[in-house]
Amino acid sequence: MAIDPKFEDTREVVEQHEGHTVWGPVDEPGQLGIHGTHVAVDFDICIGDGACLEDCPVDVFEWVDTPGHPESEIKPDPANESQCIDCMLCVDVCPVDAIDVDPGREGRL
């Protein structure tokens, strides 16, 4: 299952993390929600393979520990989403379609 590109309509903001929004529900450690808005990563389906970190030309992502999560215990957090240049490389390389980039979403600088 891929990230829901309409998550802004179906989820609520539950917290801020490292300067970006987290969209719930969140029930740690198994349910972590979607991190980011312009660059959104569904932590619940992300397998933490690192392809997005390797391919991002502007270093949008930083590793964050997610101990106990069933898919992976480390995730690429969009901590620097304001740096995104909308190249879509992260979207293209994600093997589980856990990332969505939309420059029209709220929070775009």
C-alpha cells in the first residue's frame, strides 16, 4: 500500500517533529504516522532502505531512530523539507511508495 497523497484531508496534525508536521494517528512504537507535508514520508510503510537519502541532491532527509517499529527501526525523516527542489528522485526510488512530494501542499515555502 502506498502513501495516501490526500493525507491532509484524511488525517490530523498530531505534533511537530524536528521542524516539520506529523500527521496521525500515532501510537508508538507500531504506528508513527506521516512525517512532513511538502515532502511526506509514511513512517508506517517505510522500510528504511535509505534510497531516498542516497539520491536526494539537497539532503532533505536525516536518519531518525524508530525502535520497535515492525517495518524498520530507522526511518528517513524529512527534517530539511524546506530545501526540497521538487526533483522527485526520492519518490522514484522508494521501493514501497512511502514518499509523496507535492509543492502545492500547505507549508511550501
